[in-house]
Amino acid sequence: MKFRVERDVLAEAVAWAARSLPARPPVPVLAGLLLAADEGKLSLSGFDYEVSARVETEADVEEPGTVLVSGRLLADISRSLPNRPVEISTDGVRVIVVCGSSRFTLPTLPVDEYPALPQMPTVSGTVPGEAFAAAVAQVATAAGRDDTLPVLTGVRVEIEGDRVTLAATDRYRFAVRDLMWKPEQEGLSAVALVPAKTLLDTAKSLSAGDVVSIALAGSGKGEGLIGFEGAGRRTTTRLLEGEFPKFRALFPTEFNSVATVPTPAFVEAVKRVSLVAERNTPVRLSFEQGVLTLEAGSGDDAQATERVEADLEGDDISIAFNPAYLLDGLAAIDAAVAQLSFTTSTKPALLSGKHAPDAEADEAYKYLIMPVRLSG
Amino acid sequence: MSVWDDLVGQEQVVEQLVAAARSARVVLGESGRSGDSRNSGAEEQSGSSGMTHAWLFTGPPGSGMATAARAFAASLQCTSPDLELGGIPGCGFCEGCHTALIGSHADVESVRTDVLSIGVKETRELVRSASMSPAGGRWQVIILEDSDRLTEGAANVLLKAIEEPAPRTVWLLCAPSVEDALPTIRSRCRLLVLRTPPVAAVADVLVRRDGIEPEMAAFAARAAQGHIGRARRLALDAGARERRAEVLKLPLRVADLGACLAGAQSLVDAAAADAKQVAEEVDTRETEELRAALGAAAGVGGRMPRGTAGAMKELEDRQKRRATRTQRDSLDRALIDLSSFYRDVLAVQFGAAGELSNEEMRQAVERVAGESRPEATLRRIEAVLACRTALERNVAPLLAVEAMAVALRAG
Ligand SMILES: [Zn+2]
């Protein structure tokens, strides 16, 4: 194998592919990056059994070939190289990296021990990279972190024609985001449960691209894999199996009260009152016309009260939430004004965003939050 | 050279597993037919019933439970083109078989315990990966080599995953006997029982696979009493043979108390030396492989990149734990050798015809047989068993072995 490539191109590609390498490789070869050079292209691949990453760039290939080298070593070396063209070649069981006056020798790892990389499924459609990353971040915030309930550590991706719905829950809140996308074929319908942390990382790392292609295979048959591709970078992720809670029926459609609060003031007030509350103790919200009163702490504990200007339509209501979950939701709506809709103080409340007090609430993102029952 | 070749004297088990691997192919929508057309009708009828999500492999140590589980895992990942023509799943050559056998296949996870129990935390991690779809679109196989070492809490965590398996996840549990697995787990697994491989079959595989001289192979197979790994080591390693001979001198030395205690010490030492040698052979290679993969600078002791210390430390800890376990296993092997000696003594005392397990030591066996009565021999076998039990309960090795040596002396 022998090829030449620009230093920046190499360093960026190696850094990206090396992200997916496991810190504690279950077998040594998984610490390797697979370099394949052929027909003017260089590809670099890494795999940690759950996520595979592959990046392809242009290269001046003199002699095609495939080689496995330590990902960390190659990343360290390519970062430190001077800004000159880099020539990489094999010499027996070694790889030689030459750049300007620098020359490095790397040992190769056994390619035949390297596991087969997952096949990228056929592309199902595309979304703008930045919008996708933002949507995933809005939803992933509600995903569970408890590995004993693997289903809840995932983001459900539902594809129905030109609409993609993302949903996640940890049983205490439920986030759902709709976005439009460009399917490759009409009438496409598919579902997948993607590990939330992986989806978040992947969407972020592909956000620079104009479009991200989403490729979904074998949904529902247990052999599922989801692939993402943008700007020459592609990743595959194994899907989670299991029944995701049916969420559409959980979202109330009729309300007894609807409150509107400027988001920044709301957030500041929740943060301040929850300072006196012990971890995970609730913050109580009382809405009356024109004002929202927030309280935390009870009995002998320190008490805190805050008042925020708020608009209320419908009945006065007093309801309590876990402040962390409320703050997650207020951050996720990413809007100047927060709208909270209630049925009763023991039923979940619906949080959505508005860009102005008199605007319509954003229908694309909904955050359902379970209230905390207060004793007495 | 198929993946089944390393299973010695387990024809029935192999037959069941091959049938399951074939029906597993049918589940995937691939051809599951066998080359033998006479059987094809019956196989079609059995359909997918031959494949199931949870298996319990049992058998005496050394009979090849883990080997059988790995071979089955490989056969489920086999992608040999011959399969379409009715070939046996588990060709041993294709990428699927190869990476499954060497342990790097993405969808074959093998858990070996070096510690004495498998806890809730590790099991939760396994259950999480079990809830994912396979990376290669076939089956995700999880091999639990010491499922008898699951704590009760861990077994309960595992139970849920086995009760509601992901559609493409297969659990392969191994335990010495059915009784070693918790009843709740046992009842959800299909049971496969491996037998102690016959001496002739073990000798044959040593000749065939490892190129060992027939005479040496016959000796090693007999001495190892069906433990394939042990037989191989005895055949290949003169040091191991010497240490074994040293252990078997104990019955002749117990008459004198000083020699008896010295004998106990040398038995413990021999086991430690055995373990040390096994560890050295594996550890150095393992460490070098990981160092290279993590990007060590060239040359011995070359500098490691930042952030790799954790992985190296983890390997070191694992090697230490493994050394402890190997030492226990070696000591247990030595005690099994010792009890085989007394069983030979008993055979001579009862005038049984035929070959002894320790035929090469017939003179010593006959001497001890002549100097004692069968009742004493039985008590001595009991003493060896009691020592094994004590070691299982974590009694300090030298204490346990000394107590045994004194009991052997009393006769
Ligand atoms: Zn194969």
C-alpha cells in the first residue's frame, strides 16, 4: 500500500474515525483503525462493536492496499505532523509515515483478526445536518440512563412518509419531536430504537454537513441497524430491541389551564428556588392570572419563594415538578416563551415553546412532564 | 478442519448443534438443507424448532463445554458459500467462523470469569448488550463460561433477559452440571450434556491435531482422565509431566511425618509452578498485543500514548486474577491425579484386571496396595476429596493440603 494525502485532511479524518475506538478494547485489534486505499480514495474505519465509523477522503493512491494500525498512535502522529503532504506506505509488517523531514514507523495489527464491519443499509432519506442534530438533542435529554431498562435508553425513530418523529422517555418525562425530511421513496414507513447517547454523538458529529442521509434496515425483524452519512463520514449503530411505550395516547389534547411564561425569567427562578431544595425534592408552581409563584423546601428546611410574571388562561392551578426535569424541558424548547398546559395537578403537563407571547406554540416539539404528588 | 473437530467424543452433542445451526439458518431465510437428501424431509419438518434462545452446556471440566459453545457460536456466524450446497455450518475458514473462534467477532461475546463469582453489575452490562440487534445481521451470541458462578442477584438479572430475549440474541451458558445452574435459569434453557471423552478419543485428537507421538498421546490421555486441555499439556510439556510425577510420589512419602509435610509443600509448589508457566506463556503475548494496539512506541518498554494506562491496568488486574484461578485449578488437577492413584491402588487390592490410569507407576501402586487394606484406601480417597472441598471453600492451600497429607499418613 502507498498513498499521499494532505496533512489536514488526514488529521481530520483520523481524528473523526478514532472517536469511535473503544477506550478499553475488548480485543486488541479493536484499538486499530482500518486504512484502505484504492482508486484515488482513502477510507479509515473504526468499530467498537456497537458503533462503526468510516470516513472517506481523496488521496493519491500509488499502490492499493488495506492495513490495520493503532488508532491512537496514528491520531497522535497525524496531529503532530508539519503542514506538508503526507506519504503513507507499508514495508513488510510496518507502516511508514513520511511528512516533510519527519518519518514515523508504526507496527501493523493483524487485519485477518479484525471483525467484519457492519454493512451500511440502503439510504432511506435525508435531513439537514444542523436541524437533525438540534432535534436529536431536544429529544435525547428525556432518555433514560438506567441500563436495567435498555428500551428507555433509546430514542425511537419513526418514519412515516415525509415525516420523522423522534421520541424518548425515562418514565418521568417524554420528549417528542417531529421533523420533515426527504425520503428516497414514497410511502416509506419504518421504526427503530437507537441508543440515545450514540444518536446524540453521531448527529452532533455530522451536523456540519448540509445533509445527513439516514439508512434504516430490517426494522422489526431484530436484525436492525441504522446508518448515518454526511460529508464523506458514515456511521452505523446497532439498534435496541424491545417494546417502546406507546406515547401518542399519553399526550393530552384538552386542557383546563394554559400558562405562558418568559423562558429566561422562568429558568432563573426555578434555578434559584431549587438551590434551597435538597436534590430531587420538588419545586411547587402556583399559577394565578398574571403571576407564577415558585416555592421549594418545606417544614424546617429553608424556604424559598420566587414570583414571575405569567399569563394564565383557565383555572388557577398549583403543581409540583422535579426541578431538574423542568429545567431540561425549558432548555430543550429553545424558545423565548414557555407554554405549560395542564389538565389537573396530578396529571402530566405539556411544555412547548413559542417565539413570542402572542405567537402559536411550536407544534413540532412537545415535552410532557410528570408532576410530583405533594403530601398534605 | 471444521469448528466441530476440536470436540472430542461428543458426536451426539455435535449432531444436535449442527441441526440447530441449520434451523437457525432457516430462521434467517437462508438454506438450511443438508447435503444428505435422505434427511432433508425430516429436517424441513422440524423447521425452526431446532433453534432456541437459551442453551445450557454441562459436562465435566475439560470435556469441552466452552469449546462446544464457541463452535456453536461460530456455526451460527458461518457464511461459507458451501452452506447453500448443503455443507455443515461451522466451516472453520470463513471470516465468520474465524473471528468467532479467535474472539473478535462483533456478535460473539464470551464471558470468562477469573474471579469466583459473576456479580449483578457485569450481568447488567451483558443484559444491555443482549437487548441490541446483532451488528452483522445474523445472531448475537453471548457465552457465559461459568454460569455456575453467577450470584443469586446476577442470576435474577439474567433471568429477565432469558425470559424475554431479543429476537436475535442467543445465550450459551456453561456449568459443570445441571445442578450447578439455578433452577429458574435451568428451566428456560435447552440442556446439552457433554460426556467425559473416552481416553482413545482424546489420544486420537492429540495425534491428529497436535501431531503428538501415539505412545505419548496414549499416556497423556490416560493420565488426564478425559480432560482434553490437561492431556495436551502433559503431552507437550515435560515440566508438567515431571510435576505430575512429583505429586504422585506423595503416597510413598506419607509414612514419615516430616516427609509427609514436605510432600504437602511440594504439591502446592508444583501446582503454583504449573500455573506460573501457563500464565507466562499467555500473559507476555497478551500484554504485547495490547501494547501494540494501543500504540506503544517501538521497542521493548516503549512509551505508551496518554489515556491508555487504564486499559493496561485492567489487563494486568485480569491477568492477576487469572493467575489465582489457574493456581487453584492446577492444585485441583493435582488432587484429581492423586485420587486417581488411590483408585488404582483400590483396583489392585480388589484384583481388578485391566490398565491402570497410572500404568507407568504400576510398581508404586502395587507397593501401596500391598502395604494397606482397601478400607484405608477408601479413607484416603475421602481425604483427597475433603481437601478439594476445603479448597473450594477458600481454605489456605497449604493448610488444606497438609491436613490431607496427615490424613493420608493415618490411612
Ligand atoms: Zn464458516
